[in-house]
Amino acid sequence: MLHHIKTYLLITLGALGVATHVHFFLSPNSLATGGVSGLSILMNHLVPNLSVGMFMIILNAVLLLVGILFLGPKFGVKTIYASFALSLAVWAFERFIPVTEPFSQDILIQLIIGQCIAAAGMGLVFHQKASTGGTDIIAMILNKFFSMEVGKAVLVSDISIALFSVVLFGPEIGMYAIFGVILNGLVIDYTLQSFEAKKEIVIISKESEEIRSFIVEVIGKGATIHTARGAFTSDEKEVITTILGRKDLLKLKKHVGAVDQKAFITVHSMKEILGQDFKSLA
């Protein structure tokens, strides 16, 4: 029960981060950087009587219905919650903390700062195995009927929205919007890698048995053991290989330092890990 509460609190916090970007940085500068938020900024320009947040609520509801119609009920509860949490957060910001003009005349710095905040928010949402919906649904439809890869389909839909902003807001704002789409992908990818950062640790130590027991029994992770022979001494030694997150790596380094000051350790950053208890191969 507490795990579910924590999950939805983190999704809510992530949605607030993205909503902050939309309301305080994108909307005042008319930056339609793709997604439902970008499409809502365009539609708000055409129909000013409806706010960006209200358009987001309407569009997410429509896209959800379209998705169910074409794809079936494949959407998780967490994704539905995240998409409407984002829309409602933008609507609430508009109602209670209205912004009538940009913070400064420098659009680029606003775009970068806002995107960093949004990326942290999206990282929290994705880390809970959810998404904010929106153009992801369009991408899934394109994938089903036109065999277009989901990532490419998302990029196509987002770029299309950014390009349309050239017509409504002029070439300068349009170019910033296109740059925002590219920046969005880069920063979110970096953020997700930071959230899911794993290290491959290789240890050679005379206290191999003690270290192996610590990894398995205290940290609760697996390890691979193989035998290697030193080039100079020809002595055979056990080599321990394991994959850990940052916190567990700090525990392991502290323990190894306590039991064997002469241990040899190498640490490698892992870009992607598939199989077993990590990311699914499917």
C-alpha cells in the first residue's frame, strides 16, 4: 500500500515539474515544443477563450478515447493518471498563479532552464513505469498501422507541431520550438540514464570469499565468479564481477576497503543492461 502511495506521489511530483515548464516557460513565450502541451499552446492562440490547461485536459481525453478505439485498452492506470495530473496541474497554475509575460527577453535561457526542470519531472514519471500520454498515443497508432518505430513517430508528431508554430508565431519562435523538441529528447535521455545508472564492478582480492558474501547476503545482489591468472606471478585468483547502483557501489567500496586495502577494483559505467532482473529483452 505504501509503495503504491509513494509511486503516485512521485508521478504527481514529476507532473508538477513538467507543468512548471509548460506554464512558466513555454506558454508565455509561445513555444510549442511538441506533445499535447505544444498542441494546446497552438490551439490557445487560435481560440484564446480556452486556456492551455483546459485544452490539455480536452486533448488528453480525446486521445485516450482514440487510443482505446484503435489500440484497445492498453494504457496503464499510471499513465492515465500522469496525463491528467499534468493537465490539471497546468490548469491550476493558470488559475492560481497566472503569468502574463515571459520572465525575460532571452528565450533560449528560459527554454534551457525550463527543460531541465521538465526533464527531472519526466524522469520521475518514467522511473515509475508511466508516461504522460499525449503524443505517445499517436505514435503507437502510427506504429500499428504504418509500422513506424514509436520513437520516430513521437519525433515526427512533435516536429510537426513545432513546424506549425512557424506559421502562427513566426520563424524565430518556430526555430526555438524545433530546438526545444531536440533539447527535450537529449535532456530526458540523459536524465533517464542518471536515474537508472548502473556500474559494472570487477574485483580481484585475496578476501574474495568475504567480499562475495557481502555482495550476496548484505547488498542482496548477484555476482559472477571466474578464475584469472596474473601475468607476472602466474598466481590464480578469483575475479568477482557484479552490477550495482550508485548507493550499493558506495557500500561495496567501503566494505572492500575495510577487508582488503590492496584489492584491485575497476568500475565501468553501463549504458544499457538487458535480461534477468534488469530491462526486459522484449
